[in-house]
Amino acid sequence: MTTKTPSTPGTPRLTTTDAGPHISTLPLPERLARLLVLTGSAAALLGTFLAWTWTTAFPGNLTVTGYPGGLQVVTLTGAALTLVLTLAGHRIRGLTWLTPGGTNSPVLLLSLGVLGTTGYTMGAIAEHLGGIVNLEPGAWVSGIGALIAAIGALGLPSDTPATPDTPTTNPWQRLRHSFKAPAPPRARTLPDWAEILIIAASFGIGLYVFAYGIEAYSELFIGFLITACFGATALHRAGLIPRLNALTAKHRNVTLAAALVAAALFPFTQSDASYALIGVNILIFATVALGLNVVVGLAGLLDLGYVAFLGVGAYTAALVSGSPASTFDVHFPFWAAVLTGAAASLAFGVIIGAPTLRLRGDYLAIVTLGFGEIFRITMNNLNGRSGPDLTNGAQGIPNIPDLELLGYNLGIEHDVLGFTLSRPANYYLLMLLFTAVVVLVFRRSGESRIGRAWVAIREDETAATAMGINGFRVKLIAFALGATLAGFAGTVQAHVSYSITPEQYLFANTVPPNSAFLLAAVILGGMGTISGPLIGAALLYLIPAKLQFLEDYQLLLFGLALILLMRFRPEGLVANKRAQLEYHETDQLDVPDQQKLPEGTVGVHKAGA
């Protein structure tokens, strides 16, 4: 049963259902709002089949009538998803499964994403070509349609019933309330084979989206990024991503296997070696971030000089791998170089951690920051003038030879199953194997007794010590393990980059990996999780690599992004249950009484998470 509360001009409309009143941002009748969304989205979609400009000078060739190209494809995808989710809100048979968590919040997010992408494209065309006169009718059709759809979406009632404390006069607060979506209901149980197929299909879609984004030129990548951000949030509000997370948690081994297969197929989707090089650097960055997650995410130790352990592993591998510039006349096989680099990082982790891990908080952060800078300065000074001739100083160690494993030379192209694997693709597959090993180590150690001790130390070291946990020993193990994993990845980085220099291991720089970006990757992705740092590292490496024209403003935009993240999602993109309960415990105050958890439930889960 639904009743509508009359409203006066300028006030929000309240729609009352059995679950309570629902508030909308704009005072529009619900049927009119849905009609505007459908009409506007259809217009935005049809406009992509018309020319958006008259010249091919703008990247992507938006001059063709009859089929979309470049940024038009991104607008087409967003408009199509908006149409489908809007129709699902009408309870059309066969589409209701798309919105188990909410119907109107996803539509609002997607419509804003389409408006942002289309508006950005129109502005980029006008700026690149010299005025809006260069816009053809197709751009205006899509732009006006996206604007109409966004206005209609703002008039849809929110998915979450309003409470007496919900503001009804502040437009910004009403808009925030419109984005809220209720918790999705319990899903109908599917056969195991169907759930496994869903997981496999999801990773296949993820591989396609990632491959499309990594191949995009700068203008296309910005539009892709806008649509991807709004689209991912919309799918989360719709309840599809939470349900997929439930399936992956149920079939963890299948999920890890599917993720490994999807990642292994990535080089076979690339025809340009430069994109495979981005992929291998993302894996190096992600692996090191996962090692830092042991230190920060599990043990709660703030390490601001972690990139130095990556450098220790890289320098060690460069010195023993037969480089002509090495002061050691040795050429270890790769497995021996890997073990040597990991052992050197382990030794430095113990040497640095033993006298410093009795410190806590900011004091530990300052010491680790100092270690990172000492490492870089020391590598600069080991040049034969300021100190022993060991690392060639600022010139570093060049001409590191390519690897050869079981007769397979990773430095040359190979034809596999009809596909040509370039040098970066070969190293990508090798680094993927290393990443799988690091994921296995992180998972097994996190679930072990020592992993539970790390979490106890992170939550309250005094209480953990009182319960019999040797805090210093536990923290030293975490520090040493994290350093070993970083050195593990550094041995591959040395061979991928051909040369190693001290300036690659700064605390902060516009080019990752560096300590600031590594820590941000862990926080952005979600501390204490496996997939979180991997996703965070991929984003923080890919975005600067694709938007190099913003190099002077990258750190500024990076800081703004972190501020927004801490404000709206402090637990990270992929959060564990403990973090969600800690950061969103007060959200229970905004939930209607009939949807609240029983009294004391949050406390019980928080204590036992």
C-alpha cells in the first residue's frame, strides 16, 4: 500500500509505504520522475549513434553516424544500464533480480555518471577544438537526455524510509539520503554449479573491463573512470556486489582459482607491449602493498619507509644476477637470486625492527620514515667516493640481464597458442606466480595463531600483552615477514626495469611505487583484506600512468581523493566485517526500527569479528 503526502512548491515530496515514508530530493511525482529517467536515458543512448563532432582531430573519431566509438561507447554503456535498472524498478518480470538491495539509488548514481561522462566529453571537445560550435547534434541529444535523466532520478523516492531525524529542508542532506539503500534481503539459494558459473562470469567481465580501461587513451580513460566509479557504486547499492561477495566467501578456493585464471589471461588480450608492462608493474606494486598489509593491516604498525625493503631486494638481485656494472663477479640462477634478495630484506627487517618495535604510534612511524631515507642516501653514497664502490651511487646498477627459466628466455618474444607474448608479458606471468605465492602466505598467516595475535596487538596491545601475547616478538615477526615479501617482489622488479637507481625508492613521488603510495594503496583498498590492497594498488598505479598530462597536479588530486575516501568510506573499498562495524556502528541510528538489529547485536559481532 502506497500513499502520497501532498507537498507545497519547494519542499520535498514524501511517499508513504508500509515500511515508512520515503523522501525524494526534488518534488516530482514518482511516475513523472520515472518517465523522465526512461526518456532521458533513451535519448542519451540514441545520441551515441549520431556524430558528436565534425572533425577527427578529437581522439576517438566521434564523427561517424550509425555506430558509437570512443567516449560514445562509455555513454552508451551507462545509459543502457540506467534503462535496465529503471525498468527493474517497475518490477518487470525477469529483471527484479538486478536490484535486490535497492532500485532508485542505483538509478540516481548511474544517471549522474552518464551526465558526468557526457558533460566531460562535450567540454573536452569544446576545449580541444575551440568552442561549442564544434559539437554536432548527437552530442546535444545525449547531453540533454543525460540531464533530463538525472533530473528525473533526483525526483525518485529514496530506497531507505525516512526517519523523524531526516532533514527535509536541506537539499544536500536530502541528496545524501537518496543515495542510501537498505540491506539486500537474503538471496535464494542456487545450486553450487550455478554459483560457480556466476563467479567465473564475474571475473570474465572484470577482465574485459580492466583490459578496456588499460588500453584507453587519456580522454577515453577519464570518461571510463567516471562511469566505472558511478557504475560500481550503483551495483553495490543495487545489492549485486554484496551478493557476489557472499558467493566468493562461500567458494573461496574457486574464487582464488578464477581470479588467477582471469589474471593469467590478461597478456593474451593485449597487442601492445606497453600495456603488458603496465600490468607487470601493477603486480609488483600490488604484491609489495600486500606485504605492507601484513605490517599495517594485520599488526597495526605504521611503516613509512617500507619501499626501502623493496629496494634491498632489488639491489641484492641486481648485484648477484651477473650485471656488468655489479662489483661482484657472480651470476646466480634466478631461484638463488630470489632467495638471496628475500633473505637480505629479512635481515634488514630484523635489524631495523629489533631496536625500534618497542616504540608505538607516531614514534615508530618517524623511525621507519628515517630508515627509508637512510637507505636511499646510503645507496647514493656507495659510489667509490663518499663510500665503498658497491652500488655506483646515483647511476645505479644498469644492464641487468634478462631471466632464463628452464630454457625459456623471458627477454624475447614467444608464440603461445597462436598469441605472441612480448617481454613484458613474460615477466607479467612470472610476477603473477609470485603474487599468487604472496597471497597464499598472507592468507595462511592471517588465519593462523600468529595472525590472530597480530590482530589482537593491532586492536589493543596492552590487553593482548595482559593475555599472554609477547607483543615484541609478534610485531617483529610481522615486520620481518613484510620485509621478506617486499624483497621477494624486488628481485623481479630489478630484471623488469633493467636498471636500479636510488631515486626509485623515495618516500613520496608522482610515480609509484613509493612509501606514500604503498600505504595509500593499503588504506584505499581496505586494511587486513587480500583483495583490497590489490585493487588499491591497481588503481593508484593505473590512474597516474594513464593521466600523465596531470603530472603537476597528481599529488594534489591524490590528496583530495584520500580526503573524500576518509569522509565517505573510511573502511576502504574492500572492507572486512570488523572495519565496517567499527566505522558504521552509528549508521544504526538512521535505520527504521523494524530494520534495526536487536539490541546488543553490534557489540557482539564487533567483539567476535
